[in-house]
Amino acid sequence: MRREPPRTIADYTPLAFPAIMLIIFFVVPFSTMIAVSFFRRQQGGFYTPDFVIDNYGRFLSAFFGGVLGFSLMLAIMVAVICVAIAFPFTYLLTKTSRRVQIVWLVCLLSVLSLSEVIIGFAWSTLFSRTAGITNLLVAAGLMSEPQALLPGFGAVLTGMVYQALPYTILVLYPALVRLDPTLLEAARTLGASPLRGFINIIVPALRNTIVATLIMVFVFALGSYLLPQILGRPRHWTLSVLITDQAIYQSNMPFAAAMAVFLVLISLALVGLTLLVGGRREATA
Amino acid sequence: MSGLHLKDLSKRFGNFTAVDDVDLTVPHGTFVCILGPSGCGKTTLLRMIAGLEEPSAGAILLDDEDMTPVPTHKRNLGMVFQSLALFPHLTVGENIAYPLRIRGVDKNGQRKRVEELLALVHLPGYAARPVSKLSGGQRQRVAIARALALSPRLFLLDEPLSALDAKLREAMQVELRQLQQKLGITTIVVTHDQREAMTMADLVVVMGEGRIRQAASPIEIYRKPADAFVADFIGSTNLLEVKADRAGRAITLGQPIAGLSLPKGMASGLVSIRPEDVHLAGSANGAFRGKVTFVRDLGGTIETFVEVGGTTIVAVTTPRERGDIEAGTEVGVTLPAESCVVLKQ
């Protein structure tokens, strides 16, 4: 295999295709959006090239700040819950026979084929008063009468965790499958109970994987805008919902663009912070 | 009785019997090597002793106490895995201190014990290094130190040296044996390398197809193998079919072996004779006549392949005790009766 660094322009040609794709489909649209975020809005739905920072100024209000805070909090909660459920689940899955693993993975992949709309309406039925899961609890004698569990924060959280969980498991699976099974056995021979060994050997040994998964699920959950609308009240709407609302229904492209740019910057900052903290702990360890 | 006693231990996986009715007594402080080809059940046996596999039948007794129902983490044993299983996110010191941390030993006590153990395995001052920066031999030593941290009642090692190169492996064998003698700890090593077993063990347990074929001292295993499997697995040997004639003399390749007779009632069997016990004479005087087909001169020893009546007999000699015998010459082969071991077929 070639190990020396590329020297001539020709050596870089394999990079040309991905680079062009990245420029056309990411750099150009994103630059356009940044530019639009500084444009001046015309009454009637259009905008003219200009350089105003009013769009960002308007964003710095208590209302939008609250929505931003809620969106980040929701995404973080989804990420933490998903990893907390998926990590032990995936670990136990890797201990089962090959056939059981395949069945589970196929089922998880089939969940991914459901669109956000279908997931949203399925959960809105399950949480409804007339046909929901509370009817089963009533039948089992655990509740006196059926209740509607939506709209509400719990419903939004459940729907989003449901949607993100298969991704989380599929990201964790390769790392957990490759993990040396004797690590836990060694911990057990050294006097640790299986649970203790799992917590202070398996989890720290895969810390980088866990951090990467948290970031991925966080970013994934941040972009969700259908589930909060279907399962939540307006106060459970995320920034993505407001961006869509401004861009499509209020025809205020510059403000929508400004919010989008702001959201990207905040997410990047959070991801950067996570990596920084993770990296520092690595250095001291 | 003090020591380890495996009582009629069996392990079945579905229809496959990995360990079949193993009964073994290991006195306290003994160095045991469980030796056998891959798939003979030796690792499964060790994992049952460690509590990592549940026996299908039988019991494990340590100093007359039944260990079978005790979970691994309460057995107080040290185990070195084939993969070593060092914790990648911890330093050398933290790896060794892990069992101490579990037991709630304070920081000072931990540090002292870690230094003690690192000195024991000849790695003083390595405590702060990350595990990933160590060489194969150093990782080996760290795994041994970690397993010994709690002064366990049993020290178990699963193919501990198989990842090392030949030279380092031989050095580690000697070191491991000296360490065990110093600590006087009952030690069980699983290996497929018979040189390893011969170097280290007080007691060699040869396993084949899940059963113990022979358990004895290394030299007894070598000199008096219990059956053809053991004779063939330990070192190299010449196995010749023998028949008894009317007087009970051992007849092989159409001729009697001088001075050797089969036990009463045994009509036929096998004779095992080690290559270094076979005598060759250039002048073709000897009991058997043969033709040299191949000579392998290894410098220190010379292996001579002699064809006698369609069967190849291998003789090993040092260059000094042997004249020039080249391929194609006729030689006389003597099989001294005192070196022949008669085995059932």
C-alpha cells in the first residue's frame, strides 16, 4: 500500500468528486443561507440583498431564547435516554446467538423505514383516549378510566426516543461486537460482580464510542420538527418548527435563515465543547 | 485434604461433550500444566475452575470447600487470559490496582501493593504508563501482576505465552516457574506447547477429547506414556506395531526385539521408542536392517530417517556419537528393550 503523501495535483484527483459534491450540495446552499440571513425583508414575502443584522437582533428575545433552550434541552434528553437504553441493550444483544442478533437487527432496520409522519400518527393513536394504551391498563384493572396522554412533553419525548433508538443501536453495535469479551471476565476474576464490571470496565473502555453516539443522536434530534407538532403543544415546539413556520407560512426567509445559522452555530459549539471535555479527560487519564 | 480437587467434572454444550468426567487432585502449591491439542477441552476445564463456565456435572473443591456454586468474583482467584484482557482505558498501575480498588483498599495501600507487584514482575516504575505503550512481554507481566494482586488461592493461566515470540516465550517460562516457586501458589496453566509444560510443571495433565489421558510428572509422562495418544503428543516417538509369539516375545517388523516380551495375555500392541534411544550402526550389524532415506542435520542434533521393512524409524543423535551416515546407506538399527514402552493398541 502507498504510504507517502501525495505530491502532484494529479495525486489529489480521487478527492475531486467528493469535493465537488460537497461544494455543490453543502457549501453553496449553506453560504446562500448565511447571505440571506443578512438580507432585508420586503413586506409581501420577498427580500432584497442588503446587510442588516436586524434578523439576528430579533432572535435575541426571551421568546426565541426560550425556544432555543427548549430545543437543546429536548435534544440532549433524547440523546441521553437513547444511549442509556441502547448501550445495555446492544451489549446484551452482542452476547446472544448470531441468529437472534440478525432478527433483532432486521427489526430495527425496518423501524428505520417508517417515516416521521407515520411514527407521529402511530404514537398519537397509542396515546389517545379512545384507542390508546391506557385502555389496556383499564382492562387490566390498573386504571379507572382511559386518559389522553397527548399532547404533552412526555409524548414528544417518547416519539423522538422511539425514532432515534434504532440509529443509536446501529451506531453502537459495531463497537460492542468488536469488544473483547474477556474484559468483563477478567474483571469478574478480579472480584467485580458482573454489573460492577460492566459499569467500571465496559462503559469507560467504550467512552469515545459513547460520546460520539451522544453527539450523533443529539444532532439528529435537533432537526426533528414533525413529532413536536403532532405530539406536543405549541410550547413544546422546537426551533426547527419555528424556522419552518417563518420560512413557509410567514414568508420571512431572512429571519428563518438567521435562526437556522444560529442553531447550527450553537450545535457546533456544544459538540466542540463535548469533544474538548472528552479530549482533556483523555489527556489526564 | 488441602488443595484443589476436581470431582467427576463434565461439561456438555448441546450434544458435544467438551469435558468428560475429569477427576483430578492437585496438592497445594503445585504447578500444573494442562496439555492437549486444540479442542481437547483444556480451556473449558480451566474456565470451569474459574467459574466462567458452569459444570454440567461434578464439583470443584478447594481445601474441602465446595466452590461449584460460588460465583467467579467471590472465588478469590487470579487469572491470566490468552488475550491478556488488560483494561485499555487504564494505566499499568490502575490495571493492577483494580482488584484492590474493588476490595476498598485505600490509595496508599494500593500504591504500595502496585509497586511491590511491579518489582515482582521486573517492571519497576511502570505504574504511570498507558497499557497501549507496552511491548508484548511487558503486557504479559502486567497481566500476571494484576492477577496476583490479591494473593489469590489459585493462579490460572490460559495459553498465557502464546502471543510471544519463541525466545521471549522460553525466558518467560523460566520466569513464571521461578515466580510460582517463590510465592508457593497453586498454579494451573493451559497450554498446547509440550516444551512449556516440561519446563514449568510439577504435574502434567495430558488431555484428549475431553478426557484426562495421563496425569504425572513431566519425566514420567515422557518416559512412561500411558497410551499411544500421550506417547505421540509428548515429544516425537516411533510407534511400532508388535505381536507376541508363542514364547511371549515382542515381534515387530518380522523380528523379535531382543530382551522385550509382552505382558501375559497381550497378543498385540504398540511399542513406543523415543528417537534418541534408537541406536544406529554404520556396519549394518544390529537387530534390524534398514536403508537411510533422509538425514536432517540441525547442527546440534541429527535426525536420521531409516526405512525398515516399509516402516520409517527416526533416530536422533548428536554429531559426536555418530559416524558419517548418508542417505542411501545400509544401517543396522538396535531398539534397546529398556527404552521400549509397550502400549495397548
